[in-house]
Amino acid sequence: MDRQQTNCCGARVDCAHCDIRPIAICGALQPMALGKLAAIAGTRRVDAGAQLIQEGEPAEDVFTLTEGMLKIYKLMPDGRRQITGFLIPGDLVGLAYGDSYIYSAEAVTDIVACRFRRGSLLALMADYPELEHRLLSRAGNELAAAQAQMLLLGRKTARERVATFLLGLAERRGIDRGEPMPLPMNRSDIADFLGLTIETVSRTLTLMRKAGLINLPDKHSVTITDMAHLQAASGD
Amino acid sequence: MDRQQTNCCGARVDCAHCDIRPIAICGALQPMALGKLAAIAGTRRVDAGAQLIQEGEPAEDVFTLTEGMLKIYKLMPDGRRQITGFLIPGDLVGLAYGDSYIYSAEAVTDIVACRFRRGSLLALMADYPELEHRLLSRAGNELAAAQAQMLLLGRKTARERVATFLLGLAERRGIDRGEPMPLPMNRSDIADFLGLTIETVSRTLTLMRKAGLINLPDKHSVTITDMAHLQAASGD
DNA sequence: CGTAGACTTGAACACTGTCAACTTGAGTGG
DNA sequence: CCACTCAAGTTGACAGTGTTCAAGTCTACG
């Protein structure tokens, strides 16, 4: 496809879906900055189930996801896992947390990402404050999401967590009422995102289906059939 | 006191403790930027128990806490509360989340904060990228803390949560082993920060005291008496 | 000294986790 | 094409951690 000539940042690499939604880093940059950004951008493809970055390793790269879904998570020494986010095209990975990554990232589906060397990006930020401004704005959004998730994990019931999760995903994906929504992650991922077990996630989804709030055509898709009641079930 | 002449940013206001630790916004700024920052800074004092900002209100100000302790939290419609952070001098409040505050902030102790008009700060950032760079770095730190807290809320036991809380507080406050650490917040605040009830917090602290991990000289101070075992109890 | 609020302690309960069995569906190979 | 296998998901029974409800203790303050 001829979109291969320019990625989200104008780079001559094969990111196919770079402009499918506003991209975190590039949007609204002046042409000169865009060009420089393109010059330092590369492409990284990762198969479903493989890791993109690992917690604790030197944070050499920053990525913007352009295709597929990525999960970011932290592990405890005994293997307990907390998924802190599911990323979709346009989201940033590996940004500005010091010298090492503070979380691991694994591809939920096959993914494509734009890669930037951290050092190059920092140097470019020095010349184009607009770029840094966009990153700061993005960091603010992530922080807001993190705080909402803390409320969910600390204070919501299993039912409220699942409802909030489905509504949030539908909103981010721009899914309309009644339209089937893909759930690329498995039950274990959902459980580790919501601070539950797979059994509780499964039971809760089943109860919601029986209550007529959702439909589960197959294991990897949902349709929201009663938006109002689902919102009421989300607790806020 | 003659420190009243200059606050953390060089402003002629009465922030007494502005230089007690590296201040988020000001540190390492060039003199010119510091001067401009000082010119737009004001001081805000809030009594213990009173609100500094409220979730949903227009985000007109950004603050740096210079004295005392502040809690930031989100509420659910039915009153359930999740405290997402306890802020200490040097921390930022109200930064860059869009047009409205996404959390409320209430003083745990009497506090003093430097106030910046959001618009003025944005304008200043346009002229002094260094300022924005510091804010981005700070946002990264907050994000890292938020992710650690998600792991705590989603996957840790009550005992691990309390241990992690005490260790984290001691580290941030620079408390040495054996030294008494002030706990200005009450049990209800701790519970709402850790996603527990006050009863569970109380029970857990008592068990830790009986196990010889900590001492509780009074309700608002702790000493860590067995750092190694407390760390082991924290789960990581 | 008495009161009120914060904290602690106890007992019963409930939500969610654990363990185990069963179902489903995709992939494989005869 | 069908039987087999295996992983993922579902369902059920029971258990346990933490919550709820209630009573008691402590302490600051008038």
C-alpha cells in the first residue's frame, strides 16, 4: 500500500495506520519539527504475545503505537501481575520515567509501533518546545486515567469494575451502542487489569449477559445492549 | 523570619520552607526564568481539614506545596473515596489535566503552597522550555507512583499494603531506621489510600507492632523497628 | 471530670478467591 | 471427516481475607 511511504511522523517507513486517529507526538507540529521527527523515527513490529519492553531495562526507546493493542504491566517477585493499561493506536509507550522502564509491555495482538531513540527525542524537544508541550499534555491524560483506575481498584466492586472497563473501552474505541466491540485480550488480562481473578471476571460477564446488559457473541467480542443500566452498574 | 522575603521562586511572599527540598518547578531554572516565575507566584495557606481544590472545578491555579501535607482524592457519587496521593513539600498540585481538576485536594495539616495562575504558567512555559521540561519530568514521577499504587491496590494483601505504605512514606520523608515518623493523616485517610477499611488498617498496624516490626508511640507517629522484615512484608 | 471523636478490638458475615470439574472451540493428525 | 488434544473459558462448592456491625478504650479538650 502506498501509505508505506510515510508513517505518522512523515518517516519513510511502513506504518500503515499512522493517521487513523490523532497521533500523540506528531499532531499539530510545525512542518520543520515534523520533518526532524520523521528523520529519527523507525518502525517496530511485535507479534501477539511477545514483549516490546521490559521493566527495569534501560529506557532507550519511546514508541507510539500505530496498530494493534499493547498491554503494560508490573510484576511482583512471586508472579502476581497488575496490568496498568491497554494501549491502542495513538498511545505512547516508555515515556520519561527516568533511566529505566518502570513497566513491561507485551503485545496483545500483532502490533506496529513507531520507535524513537530517547536521546534523539530529548534533543529534538530542546529545539521544538511544541513537541514537549504535546508530551506533557499526553502525560496529563495518562495520569488522569491512572487516578480513575486507582479509584476502580481501591473502591469498586467486581461488577462495577467490569462495567467500568467495558464502558471505558467502548468509549476509547469509539464503539456505538449495539455495535460489537472486539475484546482482543483474554480473561486473564482483564482480571489482572481489574484486580480480580479470571473466575470472577467470567462470572460477572455471565451475570451481565443474563441481566440483558451485554451480549457475548464469542469470547473475544462484546456488544453493549443496555447502555443506561451498564452505566448505572459502573458506580459513577 | 527573614525568609519571608522570598518564596521558593524568589517571590516576595511569606513561604517559610521553600528551600527545604528541591522544589518541583523552580530548581535549576535560569535566573531570568526564575524572576518571571516569581513575578506570577502567590501564596495560599489552608487550614488542616479544609479544601484547596475540588474535582470538576475550573483548573485556574497550579500549586507547589511548600509546607505541610495535602491529600488528593476522588469521590464516587455514593461517597466512597479513593485517596490517590499524600503530597509533601516540593510536590505539585493541579497540573495539566485539561480544563477542570480531576481530583479534590484537602489539607491534612495546615499547609502553605505557592500559587501560579494556570494561564501565566502556560505563557511562561512558552518562553522558557526548561520550565516545561521540569514539569514533564515531574509528571513522569507521578505516573510511576500511580502505577506502583495500582499494583498495590490490585494485587497486594492488607499486610503488604500497610508495609508498602510505611516504607514509602519513610523513604519520601527521609526517615532513618529507628527514628519516629509522623503520621499526620488519620486512619480513615490511610484506609482510603490503601483501599481498605479503618478497622483493617488498625488491626494490621497492631499485628505489626506485636510482631516487632514497628512501634506506635502514639496515634500519629510510627517507628520502623525491623526494616528487613517490614520490607519482606511489603511483597517486593 | 465529662464528653466527643478517633481508634481498637471482637464476632459474624459476605464478597471474592481457591480449587476442581466440566464445556467449548481451535488446531492437529490419522 | 472425525477423533483427539490442549488451552481458554465457564460453572460449582467451599474457604478465607477483609468488611460490617457493634462494643469498648483512649485521649484531647472544654
